[in-house]
Amino acid sequence: MSFSIDEGLNDNTKALAASSCDYVQDLMDLDDVPMSSRLRFAKEPDGILPDLRENGASVFSATRNRKFRNDSWGDAPALEMTVGYSVIGPADRQLTQLYIPRRARLA
């Protein structure tokens, strides 16, 4: 997942946006969590989005299916995954396009 927070937001909204990004990253780091708990965690962002809207922000997102490969892997298959992109910006600005790079590196 890749996040971007627009500089045009006020500091309080940026802090709220950053905490929502941290929350999503924490969820992605969870391992061996029962499905019932995952469903409960998934409901929490529903509370975060209205808070962002109340503070003058909108959330835009997109995904791209990717194949990651390294020359040193030899005949090993490429690592396939879906990469998510999220932009949090001022509510009065509407995005018509979201730039999603064709090439990416795993960090």
C-alpha cells in the first residue's frame, strides 16, 4: 500500500490522515488473526472516513496488479500481488485521475 497526504490540508487533518494510514498499515502487518477479528478491524475505517470528511478531506484510492521479479531469482516465478494507492486531499478538490506507476520496487 502506498499513501499520499496532500500538503493543502491543515495540520489537524494531516494528523488524522496519517493515523488512518498507520491503521491500515498495522492491519496489513497482522498475521494469524481469526477471520472474526479481521471483520471487526475492517469496520473501524468506516468511522475514520467520516472523521476525515468532517475535517475537510476526501480519500481517493486505486489498485494495480503487479509482478515483482529480480534477476537473481533465476527460474523462480515472479511474486504477484495487488498494490493499493491512497491519496488523502482537500474535499473541495476532485481527482479525475490518480497516477499509478507502472514500475515499482519492493522495499
